[in-house]
Amino acid sequence: QVQLVESGGGLVQAGGSLRLSCAASGGIFSNNPVGWYRQAPGKRREFVALIHNSGSTNYYDSVKGRFTISRDNGKNTVYLEMNSLKPEDTAVYYCYTNIYGVAYWGQGTQVTVSS
């Protein structure tokens, strides 16, 4: 079964930056979309960013221009570079991939942005 492991979360002040990593077992990222979602306490999980196997990307409007998703196929790793972080970005961030309609999720990494 596909395994996704997130890392890179932590505590930063507003305006700071973090880079999240999602490492996958097997060579699945080169041919499948990979994305990031987040979930804050008491809220539904929401879409953050997605990178397609073509390299094209999609972003949630509130993070557009601040976050960048990228992929290193050789390392089977997807990154989320987060800049100009805001307190409302505080959440558990989950790595995601979809293979022929089947969704796979990592366990999440906590991002906390202090005001």
C-alpha cells in the first residue's frame, strides 16, 4: 500500500516561512497528482495545493502567491514552500495523492503560526 510521510512542520512567527516535505514509498509521484490539504481544530479538511504529473499546479486562493508546491521525482518527494505565513495558516497539513480514483493520505504534520 502507498505510504506518505510528511515532515517539516513546526512553530513560526507570522511572516515566517516553512518548507514541508512529503516522501512516498515507490515511484508513484512521477505519474500521479500529489497535493496538500490542511485541517484546523473544529474545521473541515481543506484543499491547499496540488501538482499534476504534467507539472501544472493549483492553489487555494488564500495561499496563492505565498505557497509553492514542487516535486522531485528522483527522490519521490513533494514539497510545500510556505512564505508570509499567517496565524490562519495554523493547521495539520496532510500530504495526498490519488491513483485511479483511490485517495491516499499521510498522517500529517503540525504547522503553528504565532501572532
